Amino acid sequence: GGRWALHPLPVMAQVAPVYAIQPLDANGDGRMDLLLAGNYERTRANWGRFDGNHGVLLLNLGGGQWEYVPQYRSGFHIQGDVRNILSFDQSGRQLLLFGQTNAPVSGYVREQAVQ
């Protein structure tokens, strides 16, 4: 049972194609937030590159509401075409690995909760 309801995401979640989504509790409030990554740089010349997504963190405010966290607060600045995000625990610290097209894997370690 139950019903689904459409809730729009913030505009920053839609500035470039999204190919990878990682749920995580970024601010320690017990709600699953979302980290979005993607881009598509190999487009036709007249369209230009779709490369405005450098890691979009959305905090879950509850009730279908999301807050975009600017990169200077989130610490994410991922360039290139991301196709996968892997999250795992390493000695009690959360590690995120980003798989990218034609680029080495990049990694981020959580130093503190996002405020």
C-alpha cells in the first residue's frame, strides 16, 4: 500500500546530468541525505559540455524537503564525468570513492558532519 508523491529537488540538483547518487547522513541528524554526481563532457560542439555538477549535497529536511549545501560548506569539488560513488567505513571514518570516466578514482574522507 501507500502512495508516492512528487517533491521537486533544488535547482542545483538539475544543473547537469546525474549519473551517481549516494545516500548518506551528512549532518548526523539521522535522516538520509543525498550526494549527487555526474556530468557529461562529450557532447556535440554546439551544445557545449554538461559539467556544472561538482558534487551536489542535499540535506534531508523531512517532509520531502531538501536543502542544497554549497560546495564551500560540503567540501566536495569533483570535476569530470562521475559514474559511480562507493561509500564505506575505514577505521570508523566514512570514505567516499568516485569512479570517473577517463580519470583516476578520487576519494574523500569525512572529517566532520556538515553544518
